[in-house]
Amino acid sequence: MDFSLDRIDRHILVLLQMDSRMQNQELADQIGLSPSACLRRVRRLETSGLIAGYVALVDPQMVDRGLDVFVRVRLETQTISAVERFESQVAALTDVQACYRMVGEIDFLLHAVMRDLQAWDEFYMTHLGPLKGVAGITSMISMRRVKYTTALPL
């Protein structure tokens, strides 16, 4: 990475991770900068790609998506074409919130959010089970979300 962060940049990122809707004036006051200097730094963080975007975090329970399912996937082969095919198939599944390519005994770890067990069963049977090149699928159901954050430690 060619972009170096100083103490002020890190402070800006910490505050924006807590509240990305914070007004520039409030951010500048908390950082100890003028509003124009603060805005220049935020714009530089955005154009550099360090700030990739802004999102609204929606409570899954309130939109009837309270069941977290973690899915371990093994592929039949780990060829480039098999991996790319699986990744493109999973990218199209809107119920899958995250997909990680892993090292070790599994090839991928997925995180899906579902309405309930019946919805999970239907999703599994119609979307995951039929994926080409999959040798095995193991699902783990979360009983309770203990900690969840999108904020990176800076």
C-alpha cells in the first residue's frame, strides 16, 4: 500500500466507522482540525480507496433474517476453473452475505442469513446442493450472535 496513515487519518477512520453519517463540522471538532482540512483528509481517504464506501447496517432480526448459517464447502477439485466457477455461482446468491476461500480441510466458508430453518432447507436444496463441482457441504447454525462489528481496529 502506497498510502500511509498518520494519527489524524486513523482517528478520522475510527470515528467514521462508529458513525459514517457524522457531519464534517462535528468530525473536525472531535479531531481538532478546521472543517476544510478535515474534509480534504476525508476526500483523500475516499479517493485512495481506504474508505471504500458508506452503508447502512440493517438489523437482521428486524427484516426477518435472524438465522445465521455458516457453511463449510469442499470442492471436488481445486483447479483454477473449478474455483472460479464456484466463486461466480456463489456471488449470484443474495442470501450469502460473505464467502471466504480458505486454507485447510475446507475450500470455502460461507455466511448466509435466512428467515428460519425451513428457508435454510429450501435454500440448501435449491441453490447450494445443486452447485457444480461441490464434493461436500457442512452447515452450522448459530444459536445467538454474541459479537458482530464491521469496524476494523486501527
